[in-house]
Amino acid sequence: MNYSGRDGLEDDESWKSFKKWVKENLCEPDIFDKIDWDMLVDRSLSFEEAVDEIRRQLPSIWLDTEKSGSRIKKIVFIKPLIDKIKLGEVQVTYRNKPKTGIYYVVSNRFKSEEPKVFIEFYKNEVVDVEKLTDEDAQLAGVDTADELRKLLYKWYGRGATIYRNWFRVKQVD
């Protein structure tokens, strides 16, 4: 099993997600077609590494370059997982999109609540849901791979591209 995160952009779905991120974060949309992204970006890099690299190479073409990547976003976890995150017992989340940057953790998307924990995503990789092990599930605070698969199919459907997003706790209040 590869935990290096270095294979992030080698498959077409990850590359497509990366290019979508680029389009959404350019200060002017027409810039996208003027740059040969295939030549500029090393596809052996992870999503996050590639973002950092193109921001370094082309610093003036991004939306709000001062705050780009430093904006804190919200991510939802169920309450029992939030407790495990605070204790450092959860290291990953499986989602249908790669996550980068700093997020504050909440238990409900619709209710306003004070964030109690902040996490920073530092690596992501596409996974084959059918090949996930109990150990993989436990990294996300779920007991078994079967239980994790059931949740992923419920949330994202069968056949969805799923990313293992590695994070570290930045702050606990």
C-alpha cells in the first residue's frame, strides 16, 4: 500500500480534479488556456505538492494570492469522530475530493458552532474502495473496512473516485 501521496496526479481523475482546481483559482479564467499545464506540472506530484509548485512558479495569476491556501475552511465530521480527532486517533478522512489546507471541524453543516479543533491536510491519494483494509478504516476512526465501504457507497455511490486525505491536528480548544 502506497502512503507516499506521490501518485496523486498520475491517474486521469486526479489530473482532472487538479485542473478543475486550477481553473477555479485563477484570477482570470482565460489564463488557463494560455498555459500548457501538462508541460508545467509534474504528474508524479501529489495534488498538494503540485498546487504548491504552481503557486511558486506562477505567483501572480491566482485569486487573492495573499490569502490563497491560508483561508480556513469548514469540514464536517460526526461527533464521535471529532472526539477521536482531538485525541489524535484519526489521521485520515475518505472523501470524493482531495483536501488541502487548514479546516475547522464542525459536527453540523447547518448549525453555527464554535470550532473546537483545526486540522491541516498534508497529503492525499486515490484509493480503491474495494481494496481498503480494516487498518485503512481504523485510520479514519471506523472499525472495519466493510463498515467504511458501506458509508462511502451511501455518501458517494459506487464507482466514485475516493481520496484518502491525510491530516494532522493543528489546534484543539
